[in-house]
Amino acid sequence: EAQVTQNPRYLITVTGKKLTVTCSQNMNHEYMSWYRQDPGLGLRQIYYSMNVEVTDKGDVPEGYKVSRKEKRNFPLILESPSPNQTSLYFCASSLRLSSTDTQYFGPGTRLTVL
Amino acid sequence: DQQVKQNSPSLSVQEGRISILNCDYTNSMFDYFLWYKKYPAEGPTFLISISSIKDKNEDGRFTVFLNKSAKHLSLHIVPSQPGDSAVYFCAARVVSGYSTLTFGKGTMLLVSP
């Protein structure tokens, strides 16, 4: 089954404790992206990757890191999480970044930083 | 500056009636528009899209209309069903230059039996 998976689905952590949210897709997609969803703000892009070893900042990259060492994986790293990073995070992928390519979203990771 | 605006946070409709969700954009370079639907505890799923060379695209009960001069698009759902209750996100991109998607804040649709 074609899908985007994220782990963990729920995470409660404390300020400053490094964490990684994993994202994996099994569709051989080149393009992957991370979004956060906050009440009243909709979906905002954090980082994206056009292909292996090619990443770029989205609209809200501060406090986040990513890496793309393999095509299927695109982990989101919070080196020193803060309470303002409490949010619902979505990973997405598409074949390429072109007009007609549909983005497939993962189920989301709800992160709480205390 | 918010480039894609969904000014109605919520909309309530009765089953069988038409649901109309609206979206406005400010960036005149946008030339491809999409609607995503999101259920609680799930990721958004693609619903329907439209290119700027068209003014209408239809897929079953879902139709998207684009008014380029007004920088406005709308999603019509006819007839609405309780299973359509979800958050609907409007998104836009500039095709050339491989720009990424810009999303609106979403509209929560509630279809009551």
C-alpha cells in the first residue's frame, strides 16, 4: 500500500530535550516536505527536499533541522525543543515538485513540549 | 502577509444541500490551485485541483470554480453528505520555478443529517 508513515504519532517532551520525528514514504517520491498545523494558522511549511541531499527552508524553519540521506526518509529534528513548537506536524511527499503531482500526507505527529 | 485566505473558519450545511467553500488569493503569480480535505487524526488528502487556464473543474459531487480577475476560487459540494464533514484547505502554487504549496487556514465544514 502506497503511504507516508510518521513516528511517533504522539510525543510529550520537555524543553531542550532533542527529538527526531521520522517520516518514510514507499512511493519512490523525489519531493518530501514537513508542515506544522496550528489553530488559526493552517498548514505552514517548515522544510522541504527536492531529492536526496537537497533540502531547503520553508516558511517557518527556525528551530528545526532536516536531512535527506535516503530517498524514502526525511526526518525532522528538533535540537532544543521549546513550548512554541507544540504543534501538529505533517510529512508529505510527491513524485516531483510539479504542478500536477499530488502531495500525499502522513497521518500526523502531535508534539507537546512542556 | 497571507497569500491564500479562507475567511470562513466554519460552515454548517444540511445534508443534501450545496456546500460552498471560498478561497481568495493575493499572489497573481499563482497558477495552480488545489483543495485538500482533512479528517480529525488523519493527514490532509487531495480532493480536486484546477489550473489557471480553466475556470471550472468537476469531479463527481465536487466542482471547483476559478475567477482569476477576482483572485477567487470556490469549492462546491452537491449534494452534501455527513461524510463530507471535515476541514477543507485551499492551496496554491506558482507552476514555473517549482514553487511549493501555500495553504490557507482551512474551513471546517459540518454537514448535519
